[in-house]
Amino acid sequence: MFTELLTRIGIGSATVDTRLASAQVVPGGILRGEVSIQGGSAAQEMSALYLRVMTRYKTDEHTHDLTLASHTLAAPMTIQPGSTWQQPFEVQLPYATPLTLKRTPVYVVTGVDIAMSLDPKDTDMLRVMPHPLQERFLQSLDQLGFYLWQDELERHAGWSQLGIVQELEFHPNGAYRGRLRELEVIFHLDEGGLQVFLEIDRRARGLGLLFESLNEQRTSLRFTPADLQRGDWTGQIQSVINARL
């Protein structure tokens, strides 16, 4: 009885350890790994083994954790004392998963739901790299002399199913230095390709204002997987920027 009480407050309870095949992923890509559960001092009834892909964003007053995707990896079972049990997994990340370029974190939480007990969990950080279409666009910006200054993750209910948007702010070097202050970029990635929304700003201002003038200031470009075989992205992007100066 005393042992069961201790497990309910986390002492001698089952433990969870997640091993990722790779912590480096891309939006829309596959996350693979294995969850290992080690039984504790007493038998415990597991109602579910879950995996959640999460991110974190800030508002003026608070920091918020947001679930990007949630998966149930195993059905209810009894975790026997001292036993070891492994569950491999393979899940797809949402296309709207933000990139971990500057200060935006993305992480995986795996845990076991156990009634009337502290749920054992494991947290692993992910490195979300650009999708090939995003990478090609970013390479073109680099060739034009732009460098990433900061990124910001914001809640925006109408933007995607996840209700978030990541704004990337670039500052110019080279030919565009002195001609514009910043270039704001938003990626909208899906199975069919990449929509890129741009705002060229010749005034000093922070992030968070792009959506105040969506219908007036925004310019967009669309790229499909077939465009990866096409050469001149840089020229196309340059033409769009020049037309706004």
C-alpha cells in the first residue's frame, strides 16, 4: 500500500525515455524514434502512451506552450514492476511546424497517462530545418544580401489550422543596404508547395505589424516542388523586391 502511494507522487513510478532517430527534421517530414518504458516499484495501469510535438511563444505578459500535433502511440496496458517495454514510432510533422532558426523552440513530449498519479514524461528538443522549398528561398535571399535578424511566433487564428504564424525579419546588406530597412517573410507550406508572403519596409518598426495591413502591403510568390529544378529563383525574388522600392 505504501509503495503504491509513493508511485502516485512519482517516487518509484515508471519512467519514460525517448530516443529519436534524428533530432533534425523538416516541416512535413517524418519523426522517428523509440519510447522505452521502465516499470517502477509497483504495477501501474497505463491508459495511453502519447507523443506531442510542441512549441512556445510569448505575448506581452505570458509565455505559452502550444501543441502542434498529438499522437497516441499505444493502447492501455499494465506496466509491471521492473519490466521494460519499447514502442517504436513514426509520425509526420505538420507542414506549419515553425523553424528553429533563432529563438523559436520546438520539442517533443512523450508521456504515459496513469490515473491518480504523476505522469512520467520525457522531453526532447528538435532542430527544425527548412523544407527544401524554404531552403531554396532562403538561399536566394542570402545571395541578394539579406540576413536573418530575428523571428517571432504569433497566434493568428485565421492563418493555419494550428493558429500560429512565424514571421522572419531580414535586414539588408549589399545592394539593398540603405534602400530598405527590413524584409518580412512568412512561409505557408503545404503538400502542393510553398506560398511566400513578403513585406518590404523602408521604415523602422518591429515585428507584429505585418497583419495590420495584410491586404494593402503584402506581396506573395508561389513555388511548387517542380520549381526546385528551375534555376533563377533569385532573379524572380529580386524583381518582386525591386518593384516595391
